[in-house]
Amino acid sequence: MFKYIKFFISLIQSSKYKRKGKCKKCGNCCRNILLYVEDEPIKTKEQFEKVKEWDKHFRNFLISGKGEKGELLFTCREIDENNRCRMYFFRGLGCRIYPHPDTKFLTNGGKPLDGCGYYFETDKKFKSYLKLYGLH
């Protein structure tokens, strides 16, 4: 019984996906950005203004439109006309890890934007977990 509990805890805690591929420098990820506050997308200009007061990194973004569910879309101020970041070496953590293989995002149907050179693969096959815990 303990093996099964240990097995399921490891499934919950482990990274299930890995980012593969490389950037194609299309600029879509810098022009079609969803920003979140407490796991909810920003939906109003007023909410965005409050967030900018709280975290200066949000000041790097401009509202560029609305998504299908009413969420605001943003564009980074630092992307130039050649899809290059003017602050590349000083960019924030969110830019450095994009696209991040967040399990919640991926299991809810999230994926990199069209034209993106990145894709996700599962970290381990299910049989690997079984072997790891002597269940196979």
C-alpha cells in the first residue's frame, strides 16, 4: 500500500512536461500576452493600473486588445519591428522561461502560440513511473 501512496505523491509533485524546440523569432509571444494576478487573467484597465503600482515589471506592457473570454491582451514595450527584444539581456524571468511547461496550463488545453518553435513533451512515460516504484 505504501508503494502506491508514494507513487501517486510523486506523480503530483514531479514535472510532467519538458519544453523542446527553439525560438523562431516570430514575436507572437511578445505581442499576444495574457497577464495574470492570483491565477486569474487581468480583465480591466483599472485592474491593470493597480497591478502596475504593485509590481513595476507590469509597466513594460501595453494593452493591445481583448481575448475571446474578455481578458486583456498585452504587447511588450521592448519588442522592435524586427521581433527583437531591446532589453534581451535584462529581460524578466517570465520572458526567460517562456513558454514554461506549467502543468495546469497544459492540462487545460494550453499550448504555445501558432508559429512558435517550442513544443512540449511528457517528461516520463507512465511505465517509467511504474518501474521507478517497483510496480511494473
